[in-house]
Amino acid sequence: MRYDQLGQTDIRVSKICLGTMTFGEQNTETEGHEQLDYALDQGVNFIDTAEMYSVPGRKETQGSTERIIGSWISARKNRNKFVLATKVTGPSGMTWIRDPLRFTREQIMSAIEGSLKRLQTDYVDLYQLHWPERNANFFGKRGYQHNPDEAWEDNFLDILRTLDDLKKAGKIRHFGLSNETPWGTMRCLHLAEAHNLPRVASVQNPYSLLNRTYEVGMAEVSIREQCGLLAYSPMAFGMLSGKYHEGTDTPDNRINKFKQLSRYNSTTSREATAAYLGIAKEHGLSLAQMSLAFVNTRPFVTANIIGATSMEQLRENIASIDVTLSPEVRKAIEKVHDRLPNPAP
């Protein structure tokens, strides 16, 4: 395993991070515990979750992922062996979490207490704002359209002060952003420096062969400001496994089962995936490992958040850390990207 510094903190995290949003929906508690055990055994010391998980978000399963991780922590007594990240939910239709969902002091305080209780721990290492309150592009969406009538007022300073209080209370060690833009990230960094408040340690945004929009503005921010990317959906909801092209997918696979999560299932995404699959086959690689190895090598990426619904997938995904892409493979990838850039979402 390889390890990188988490922002400007004293924490080193594994390049492979275990994403857990399937726990409680596509994976049972027993299966979740098995994944967590295996990941730790392979040197993965970074686990990511969120209060809204599992995915897709539903009232019946909200908090289930944190509870499964919490029962594992309670059973293994190993809290000091790994870095734990979770998230506070931003504005959305998920009114069963809180109504309305906002990043007010009261709601952030309530959210962290709920997460700590479910996780059966006294602290989290990284606490993330799941997505912006304001009108902005996120989840990889392109084509920003400003809403001059939005109700949002700049509350970043209040948020940073609340997070500072949580840090002083020992409930969080550091904080990060998720689904954020260059403006939002730099705004947080500026206010933190000006007011001696907690600094952004990381940004968790989508990044994969099918969505490299992070490179446009955020990659430079990550490198120059030392707040690296925690890349989520590096497998594009499984599209980059190749199974949907090779006919080995099943009705239970994510894109088939959850039509609302089909942002990677466009005609252009499938065309680009077919081209990447051809490169992988030509060079004796699995498409999954080629896709993950590409993310692993990006200089602005701190960690690659992989997820799996089976142990076979998990073993293959974690093993991507040992895959080296030749100059020929990298050149071929760039040719496809030049022809079909960012086909998803």
C-alpha cells in the first residue's frame, strides 16, 4: 500500500480508501464487516462514510452504513488503527434527516452527535460538508447557471467557527469539503487563514476516466493549496468494470438496480468505456484495474475511494495499487479522452 499526507495535517492515509455507501443496502452487516477486515489487512487505513448513507438515500436505510461501521468498531476495538471520515448532509429532499437541511451551527452539532453515536466512537478524523448549500454545480454536473434569486447568504465563516469548536472539543480532528468548486474551496481557505480557523484538508469530488472535470480548475487548487482530492466514483458506478459491455452484469448491479443513479449510462459514456476496455484488453489489463490505477497516479489525488459489493470486486480494486500503467497505455487513454472528453454525467 502507498500512503499520502492528508492536506497539511499530520495524518497519513492509504492511497486506497474504502468507500462504504453500499453497507445497509447492497451489503449486509456481516458483509460490511468482512470488507472492513480485509481492507485493513491489505494496508487500507482510510474509511469513508456519511450520515445519509446507504445509497440511494432512503428514510428506511439512513444511517445504516455508519451503524454497520460502528458495530465493527465495537467488536474489533480497533479505533486507533484507521482514519475515519464522515459527512454532514447538505440541502436536499432528504427531510427525514433534518428539515430543512442547512449548515447551521445547530444542525452541524446535531449531525456530528448522531454520527458519533452510530459509529460508536468519540471522534472522527475528517468531517466533510457533503455538498454546498448554495446554487452550484456538483456531482460532476457541467454548465453552471447562476440563480440571482437564491436565498443563500455566505455563511462559510460561521461554519468554520462551528467546526473549530468541534475540533477544540475533540469530536473532529480535521474537516474537508465535498462536491465543491474552486470558488468555494478558495473561499474557505481564505477565511481560515484570515481568521485562524481550521483549514480545508481535502475535497471529495467525482473523478474517473469518464469524468475528469476536476482537472479544469480544482486540480491546481489541490496541488498549490495542499488540499488533495478524495476521488469518488472512480469506477463510474461500475460502468468501468466492463461488465455492462461484456454482458456479465446482473439485475442487482448498481446501474441496473438504481435507475436514478444512471448518470454514467449515457450513449457517449458507453462509447468511451468501450474504447477504454479495448485499451485494457490490448495490454493484458482488467478495465477495473486500469481505471483505478489511472486515478491512483494523478498528482492531485490524495486517496482513491473504492467500493465493492463482493469480496472478489474488493480484492481486485485494492490490488490496483500494484498496477503500473505503461507510457503506451497512458498515451492511449489520452487519445480517447481527447476524442470523448468527460462523457458523464
